[in-house]
Amino acid sequence: MAGHSQFKNIMHRKGRQDSVRSKMFSKLAREITVAAKTGLPDPTMNASLRLAIQNAKAQSMPKDNIDRAIKKASGADTENYDAVRYEGYGPGGTAIIVEALTDNRNRTASNVRSIFTKAGGALGETGSVSFSFDHVGEITYKPEVGDADKVMEAAIEAGADDVESDEEGHTIICGFEAMNEVAKALEATLGEAETVKAIWRAQNNVPVDEEKAQSLMKLIDSLEDDDDVQNVYSNFEVSEEVMAKLSA
């Protein structure tokens, strides 16, 4: 998780969030459309759609965009998207998992392979790195829901496995299969979560120096910039000192 969250922190400090907002909205819209298409277009009857909308709202996606994405699912001309996972290696022997939603597997595979190669990485076979990650549920809350003790108590009560709290908020980890149940139990005590999603969490992190961290950031940045890529996870870890330099 460190590589994933540290990269997000660095990008946030660099103020990159605004420049990628429209791209992020289009990816969130794609998730909503896919969720609406695989079940009912009503979030009260479709748990996947409810979570997709919740996560879109957490990123301040306008209601009109959300409604448009749901309506798109019922259109006859809607593209069919496949969920695909790619696994590979980045600089310094780091492991990377890429999740994509694509209407053209050949195009996406070619793009992802090219991004890895240009950054000095290598795309591997499915299963080549995912064994070193756990597929878990991640539920996040803003800091104002309560202090670390209150959230920890609620998380234990709800059947979660782990909690990380800092000044930016609370991150609760639970089993992938238990994600919806844990989220529901937490909602009863803490209110609606900011986000609820499945993530790949590294079992062990790989420390990297400044040079390799820069290469990794470029690689992850390029992957996240691809229209078909939804999420990128890595197991790299950088020191606070290096992170401060990269964030400058």
C-alpha cells in the first residue's frame, strides 16, 4: 500500500489533482456505466452501482455527470467494457498491478506494454506479481468522523482487519468478500464512508532510492494517464526525505 498511497501524496502535493480532474471523471463515469449495465440502473437495488456513485461523489463529480453515466448504460450504442488486470515489474524490482476497463483488449495491452518498456520496466504474465499482494476491501472516512480510537473501535466491531489513521483521514482494511458487510456495519456507527473499494495491498514493501522513485513515478503517472487504466498499485516505499524532495 505504501507505494500507492505515497505516490498519491506526492501528486497531491504537486497540485496535479486539478489537471487530471476531467480524466478522472471520465474513468469514474466508465465505472458507473459498467456497474449500471451489469445490474439494475437503480443504486438502491445495485450494490456495485451504489459504490461507484459513492466513490464518484467523494471526488466531487457533479450529479449531472453521474446521471449521464447511468443513462448511458441503457443506450443501445454503449460500448462493452472488459475488466482486465496486467502485472509487471518496475525499476528496482518493484511489483506493479494495473487494472483496466477496456473495449479493445489489444489496444490496451499494447499501450500498457509500451509504457512499461519505455520506463525500463517489463510486463509479466497474469499472476506474476499478484501473489505478493492481498486483494482486500478499503473503506475510507474523513478525519471529522472521530478520533483514531473511535474509528478503531467501530472497525473492530464491524469485523475489519486493520485501521490506519492520520491527519488526512481514516483507512479501514477488511477482507474482500466481507467488504459490503463491513461497510454496512460501519455506516451504522460512523455514517456513510467517503469511499468503499477493492484494492491490491502489498504484503511487503520494497524500499527504493530517489532515482528509482522518480522513474517509478513517471511509470505510474504514464499508466494512470492512459484512458483505459482505472487503478495502479505498487509495492515501492520511499523515505520521508526522498518524498519531500519529489514533492517539492
